[in-house]
Amino acid sequence: MKNLTNIIFNEEEMQLLKYGLNYSIVRPTTTYFVNLLAETERAIKLLDGKMQNTYRILAANKLKQIINTSQKETLCKKVNYM
């Protein structure tokens, strides 16, 4: 693999790149959900106080939907790899 950017990788990163495109290190999905939750709450706090709880309920329902979809996809990936 050839580095065509001006980014300098250390030896560990180069070793990881040698594994190829099918190898990736994925952060746990909980990391993404925590960030999404924090950003959503921060945006809701900018709204009028009377509207905040309404949007919290809407956001909570949507986040539950995203989590359930993510868990199903993860389960399907695990089953397919077995």
C-alpha cells in the first residue's frame, strides 16, 4: 500500500494498513450514541423552555429506534460471520 497523502503514519499505523481494506477497527456503537445523545440535548436546551420536553420525547423515541436498528444490524453481522 502506498501513501499518496502528506500524512505521516507511524509504524503501527502502517502495519494496520497492510491488513487491507477488509480490516477495520470500529469503535463501540455506544460511543456514537453517547455523542449523539449529548449533542441532541445541547440542541434541545437552545429551544424555548416550553418546547424542550416535547422535543426530548421525540428525540428519545428516535434514538431508541436507531439503537434497535443498530443492534439488529450487529446481530445480523455476527450471524453471517459464523
